[in-house]
Amino acid sequence: MSIHIFVLNGSPRSGKDTFCTLMEKYGVVKHYSYVDFTRTMLNKMRVDYRKKTDKDRQLLETINNALEMYDDIPMKDICENVIYAIAKADFRNLFIFVDIRKPENIKRFIEKFTEAKTLYIDDGKELSSVTESDHSVKDYDYDYYIMNDSSLDDLQKKVDSFVHEISTKGVKEMG
């Protein structure tokens, strides 16, 4: 079994969820977001943010930033989720993808999980979101870049190539 951890980024609607779904043919995929804790909290309060409008995205970012300043809750939560996924890993390959937007938080996560790599999915479209986090998403030097500007079949081929590349780079075997 091998465990692969990636910070996954891309502009909104660039295909990150689709990428993770296509990865499932290679093993168990866990996909987390730095705003999962905030989403859970808003769900409990019955706040509907799922339309992903600019207003919804700003709400998520504002609350997440406050939780971060209060006690670093989003980072603690995402790290706990990753540690739990690793602890529960079975004999299959495990791919953990973590959406973290801000470069400074990516760096902090990589410091905690030194074996983690970074991946950016680019759809070639101009970024239209109004949040600071979305605008800073390209301000990081990612380990891997995938262009997703074509068909689903083309993206699957890129997923296949990606898996081949990470498999041949001697990713740390665990378990």
C-alpha cells in the first residue's frame, strides 16, 4: 500500500472534484477542504451557501478567516482528517487530496505533512471570483500542473499519466 497526499488547487469549477472521482480507479480517494469545518458549521445553522455565488464564497472565506484567527481551527481540522484517513488506510493505495487556497496555509500544511505534494488543475479560464483566497490560488509554485480544458476522456488520460508519474517518482511507501 502507498499513501499519497496532495494539496489540490485550481480555480472554482476547474474540475477538482471530477479529477478526484477519476482517481478512484487507482485506489481509495479522500478529498477534503480547508473550509470543511466552516461548511459543517453553516449546515448545522441551515445556512445555504451551496450555490457557490460570490456572496456564498465570501461568507465561507470570512467565517473561515475568523476561525483561523481565533484558534487555527481550519488547519487543525484538516490535519485531523488527514491523520484519521491515514490511520484507517487499508491494503489499497490511498490518495488524499486537500483543497487549501492561501499559499501561506499550503506552506503550513506541507510543513506538517512533509511527504505531501501540490497539484494545480488549470481550466484555462479567467478567474472571476471575488474572494482573496481564490485570487491568491495561483501564487504558489506547485509540484504538478494539469490542464483541464478539453473532454472528460482527455482528463482521464491526464489522470492516468499523473498516477504513472507519481508511481515512478518513488513516493514514500507507508504501511
